[in-house]
Amino acid sequence: MLSRFQDIWLPRILFYATLAMAAFLIVLVVAAPFLVRLRHDALLDLFADDVAVRRTALGAAIGLVVTAYLCFRPKPKAQEPSAEA
């Protein structure tokens, strides 16, 4: 049971969690200028106004996507051998 968790579920969970973090960063960069009008928060102000923070967040999101695909990609299912003959 533990072997199956380590081989199948853990990489899948880490893969999707890493992609979710990247998506959150991208949504935060895109939505911050609109959300700052509703609620004035120091973090939202930083993401809405500072270009360097926005570019760094987008770069980090790209890095997280690459990390997810290189390190945590779930293994493909093994194909059964075909019986020819």
C-alpha cells in the first residue's frame, strides 16, 4: 500500500499542487489591479503597482510549471504486451 502511494499518488499530488501554485501566482498577477480597488492590502498593492514583483512572480510561475513537468510528472501507465500469433 505504501509503495503504491509513493509510486502513483505522491507524484500526482505534487504535480497538481505545483501546477496549482503556479496558477495562483498567475491569477494573483492578473487580478491584483482589479482587486486593489475593492480592498487595500499591502500585498495587493505590491502586486498591482510594482512591475518587478509582477515579472518575478510570472518567472516563478514558469519555473514551477517546468519543475512540475520535470520532477513530478506521473508515470505513464504500463501498456500490456500485445499477443500476436
